[in-house]
Amino acid sequence: MSMDALVARARGLWEDLAQAPVSFAPPGGVNVVVSPRSGLCPVGWVGMVALGGSAIVTAPSDSAAMIVREALGRLPVEAVVDSALVREALPVARALGPAALSYVSPAGFRPVEAGALTVEQLSAEHPDLRSLEQVAGHEDAGEAALEEITSPAFVVREHGQVVAAAGYRAWPRRTAHVCVLTAPETRGRGLARVTGSAAVAHALAVGLLPQWRARPPASRRVAAALGFEELGSQLSIEIA
């Protein structure tokens, strides 16, 4: 799959999630649409997604859309997902992100061998996953969102305890939203790459497009190691 095809598939996903008729603007452009039910952001917020040099933005009301269009019209497209620059242009009460959006094709995927590790499959509801989330803490577990996966969980154990897990949630447009979590004391040893690789391989085998959305630099490095290409970013804001 070419880079242009990856961008096109990713754009189609986010256009669907906007829950309103909208398409990505020509290069350098930003299209703003009113969508109270947008999947780009929490309810009542403004959602922004930039992919391949253009962006779409959803606003919860006509009045919010007017404010956003005027403010963002003065910014280059890359600034639309820059929280610091957006805060200068708009009265932001709260923000989520930005998060990098990365995708991988079958040809670009770089699988990681488990080596001496054993990768086990568990159901998405397995209690050992909930135990891992407790160990990882509320913030990291929330970022990973393992409780939302619809695939099997691919896990590594140490001393009988799950210390790393990955899976994916089925999103629209045959997209696999990848989720990875490791216990704090085991990070930096490549376990996220091993479990993440197993989840991505599973998604590709059934014809899905793997998506890796991440804010932490460490997570973005794992995605890059597996062959993911960063094609854009997502930012959500609540206007004061």
C-alpha cells in the first residue's frame, strides 16, 4: 500500500467519525463543520484532526464553529493540532492531546520476534488484564484503554503475572485501533514491541488497517519500530 493510499484510508476513517458531511481540504486547508455527535472529541468539545497536510475540525454548535473558523483561518494547517498555538488563538478551558496518528501497511510492517518470551492469548475480559491495569495506574491504563479491545489480548507473563499486553478495538472503515500497556517496572525491555507486534500481525491478517494513536514519546517510538508512519495528529479542546 502506497503512502497516498494510507493517507486516503486514514482520512476516510476520520471523516466517518466526524458524524457530519465533511472532507479533508486541499493541501494547507482546514474544513470546519458543525457536529454535536462528533467522534473526534468529547461531547461539547471541538475536535481537530490533521492528516497529510490538511485538516478537518468539528464544532458542537454554529456559534462555536464561527469562532473556530475565524481563529483557525489565521493559522497554518500544522498549527491546528498544536495545543500551544491553539491556546493563543482560542479561549481554551481544557485540551486533550495532541496525539500522533500513525498507520502501517502490510508491506511496511516490521514484526518483532518474541525470542525467548512466550506470547499468550487471553480474552479481552480476562481478569489478569484488569490486574495489569491496576499495577500500571489510572492514567496509563486510561491511555492504553485495554478494556475497550475487541480482539484477543496478546500478553507476556513474568512469575505468573501479566506484565505486558496489547490488542485492538475494531473501529469504522475496517480500522484496528491498537492498545498497548506494560507494567511500570518492566518498561524499556521491548515488551510493548513484542505484544504490539502480535496485535498488529493479527489485525493485518484479517485485512484491517492498524492505527496507533499516542501522546507519550515512548509509545510513538514503539510504533515507529513496528513500521508505523506518523501521518498526522489529533487535538480536542473545550472552549471556555
